[in-house]
Amino acid sequence: MSDKSIHLLILTPDERIFDDQVHSISCENELGKLDILPEHSNFMSMIDKEVTIRTLLGNEIQLPIDQAILQVLKDKVVILMNIDVSKNEPDLKAIVDKFQE
């Protein structure tokens, strides 16, 4: 793995659920699968189904999503999810709690 990283920020209307450096991010949009690596070109897209996060420690976290907006800008990725993590998605809440351990 490269020693370069990406800053990933995942937000819902109520919470910041992830805010850390990662190695890479994989997701899907209407055109298919895409991987975000360090020095990726800037863009914005709707994404769906799942986001896979590869952490600096080598762990892989799979975060199920319905639909979200992803923005890449200068090695910073922001994912905006329109859900209430604590009330509507108990499985997602368990995954999010692992982020904070």
C-alpha cells in the first residue's frame, strides 16, 4: 500500500460519523464501480449501494447506503448521507460505532 492517504468525512444531517485519513474508498454510481485513491481527480457524483473504506491500518469497512453525494477535492472526500443513523438504521449504527472505538 502507498504511504499517501485521503481525508474522508462522512456526514448525515445530524452527525459526523467518520472523519479520518484512509488509504482508499470504493463505491458505485449509475455508471458502475469507482475507486478513489490519493491524488484522484476532483469530481462530484451521486453514489449508491455501498461504500468500502480501506483504513490506514489495512482494515476494510463496508458501509451500506441507499443514496449519497460524494465529492472529491484535493485528496479530501466528503460523503453526505440523508439518514438518521441512530433511529432508522440499527445495522448502520453498529458499523458507525466501530468507527469511534
